[in-house]
Amino acid sequence: MGADAAQLDTGSFRDRDGRIYLHAEGVFRGLSESALAAFRAVSQARFYQAYTDQGALVATREVPAEAVPLPTETREAWAGFLEHRRIPVVSYPYEWTFSMLKAAALLQLELTEAALREGYTLKDATPYNVQFDGGRPVFIDIASFEPLEEGAPWTGYRQFCEMFLFPLMLQAYKGLDFQPFMRSRMDGVGLQTAARLFGFRDRFRKGVLSHVWLQSKLDRRYGGTGDNLRSELKSAGFNRELILVNLRKLRKLVGRLRWTGEESEWGDYTQFHNYSNQDHQRKETFVEHCVRQGQARRVWDIGCNTGQFSRLAARYCEQVLATDIDHLAVERLYLDPQRPANILPLVQNVADPSPSWGWRLQERRDLPQRAQPDMVLCLALIHHVVITANVPLAEFIGWLAGVTDQLLIEYVSRDDDKVQTLLRNKQDTYWDYSREHLEQQLQRHFRIRDTLELRDGRRRLYWCQRAVETRVGG
Amino acid sequence: MNFVVFVIVVSFAPDALAYLDPGTGSMMLQVILGGIAAIGVALKLFWYRIIAFLGFGKKPDSEDKSG
């Protein structure tokens, strides 16, 4: 097998019974003998078929080993192979909004419940097993289903708490953004950490007393006792009905969690931008024109706010990745019932983006390793990157040139009140923040195809195509 | 009812500063979260722990080491 051979996915190593291989043609999963038998059985279950038909379980089929583009010795290491539908852009829970994590949690609970009713269970409960495709959560880790051992507890309960419930409760009850917690610890918000984060008064909030306080107490008291609790539970008559009761209560609890969000700086952008209606219209027409003419398939809208221009772009391309630093703005985009299904909204700070981390720094990968755009929209953002985040303008443009062939960027001049607000209490050391310098840097990497002047010259849009000779990578 | 008993028991239980087994406490909680349906299981499972807590009897060794 040459360059065409499938690559081992660097994040799928935890379960010894399977491994993911990525290939341009598809996503393949090698399975051990027991995992293959479990798949063959569960794929006949009614719930499995129903959720697959709804699109809530990733479309999967068993394929003959010969059809998998892997070296023979790798193929022979597995008893069989599955092929999964490819998720356009893989995203992680620390990039999701509150409602995205909540939707993933509800899907996890619903699937566990449905599986239990037919004698199966899910061996874990991690949001990394859920992805967003077509605007909705999809469960991707088919190998997580296994036959239920009657009398056994729900193995994934603790993980569910740490990876779904505690982060959601922190956001809903304390107004703490959960993303930094999820991004700093692979296993989510640890039980004892949660117990410290929720104070005495929080114990009166739904779910805190039992799932946080009592669980942490029990864990500290009995965690190290060495009791063989699994067999004790079995002989005491533990059964799946008890898990179902817990699951139903959890579904109710999670379903009721609300994050109203405080006043966000950008959540109301559409009411607070400083364009006249006429200029706004001209901006929209220009953006639409560029996206259409550019024939981009995959567009990134960096600094998307509530996604006004993402929606425009979504009409003409396959996939829009809409990112913004503001959790509430992205949440509004996700919750908009009119949001086109080909927009994936993610919380992301361009100056402090998702890193590659975890085992060998490749278990979770940075965004450019997961998605490559043909066109980047960078509207009313540059002043925040250069002035607020202190990134030199030349570096920012250089980074964009390394990411995309086509760029649509808006310059916000120093005469614009938005820039003046940013500079009001700062020492103005931003000699590089000027139209001349921007144009000079753009021309280093790109050919400027078209421009549009707005607000009497206080703003200017540039549509750029990367010059062939500066092409980096592919 | 079993919930109340257990809240009382663990409220006074000293913390075990031992190696942390990630699941034991969480597995116990699942019995409590099973609600009314779990009272019987809870009594069987926690009886000796409650007795031990109240100072009567001795915790038996777990005989079944399977599973």
C-alpha cells in the first residue's frame, strides 16, 4: 500500500477491541472477534435500526477486509472491518456551545436507555463519541455497544457525570463557561473538582445533592475500600430497571438545564453593528458575489458572530464552519431554527485556538488538521486580532495564507468608532495597523481580485486569491 | 427513605484517604438513584455497612470474587 493507504486515527486507541483508520474514501474501523460479534448482534436490534434511520447513529456497514485500503498485516490483526459515513468536520466538546453539549448528552442518555431495553448497553459515556453532522448530534462509536450483563451497574455513569452533567450544571447553575474545563482535562470535570466548585447553597439545585455531593462523599469514603462491588450488586439483586430509573431522571434533569447567558458583548451584534442599512446591503451583496464566484466548497467564517454571513455562504457551498470567541453568539446561531444544516457553529478564539493535545499531542487535533477551507471570511475581525489580542498584522495575514486559497477580509480603519473604542484605554503601539500595511501584507501572499469601500472609506473589503508561487502545502 | 438513611450515614462517614478507585462510590450511588425500586437492593447492600456504622456487628468479607 502506498500513499493511498488509510491512516491510523490518533485518537481512537482507548478501546482495545477496535481502532479507526481514516482514508480519503471512507472511515474504517477494525474490530476484534468479540467486538465484531457484538456489532453483528446489535446491528439487528430494533433500536439500532431506528436510530440509524433517523440519522442519530452514524451510517455503518460491515465490509470485507480486502476492501479496506490497509497493509495486509494490519488487516490480519483484526477479525473484521466496518465502514462508517464520514463526518464532514470532526469537532470536540470544548468547541461546542451549551445547547450542543446538552443535545449530545440527551442523545447519549436516549441511546443508553434504548439499548438497555433490548439487552445492550453502552460501555462508556463520552461526548467525544458524538459528532455534529447536518446540524444535529450523531453517535459515532458503534463499537461502544455491548451486550448487557444482567445485574451489572451502568459503567458509564461516572463518566457521564464528569463529561456531560457537571459541565452542563456549571454553565447552567454557576454561569461558568464549561469549555476551558473540557479543554484542560481530557476526562472532563472530575468528581472531586465538581464537589469543590459547587458550594453549600448549590446543593439545593436540582441534581447537585445526589450526583455531585453524595457521589463525591461515597467516592471518598468507599473509593479505596477494595470491595468487589460489582458482584455484591449482582447478588443484592441490582437490575436494569434501576439503571432505567436513573437514566429517566437524568434525562429530565438534563432536559431542564437552561443557560440564559448574561449580556454578551457580541450576542446582539445585529442590533449593534454600525452600518447604515444601505451599506449593510452592499456588504451582503459583495460577500454573496465573492462566495458564488469563488466557487468554494468549504468556507470558514471566522468571527461569525450570530452567523449572518455564514447563512449567506451556506447557500452556495457544501459546508460552513462558523466560529466565534463569543459563546452566547454561537449558541444563538446553533439554536436558530432557520440555521441551514450545512453550518457547523463552534466556539473558537482565533488567537487561542484548539490545540493538538492528549496522548502524544495527537489524541485531539487542532482545527487545521480536521478541516481545510477553500475560502475564509474574516469580517470585522482584524481589529480584534491585531489590537485586542496583540497579534502582529503581518503574522495574522501570513497565517491566513497558510490556511486558505481564498480570503475575504474586512479592514476596519482607525477612524471607525469600533477601533477607537478598542484604543481608548490602550497605548497605541499598533504602527502596523493601517490600510497600507494590510494591503502590502495581502499582496505578499495573495492577488487582490476585488475590493469594496463602505462607510465613507472607514471600512474596506478585500477579496483575495492566493498567489500560486507562495502556495504552502496543498 | 433509603436516600435519607444514606445521606445520614455518609454525612458522618470519615473520608478514606486511600488510592482512589474511580467507580466504587459511583456504583453505590446508582443504587440510591434507582429510587423506590431499589430499596430492597439498597438494604441488602448497605445493611452491614449501616450496622457497622452504628457500632454493631462486623463487616463480612465479600465471598463472591467473580465478575
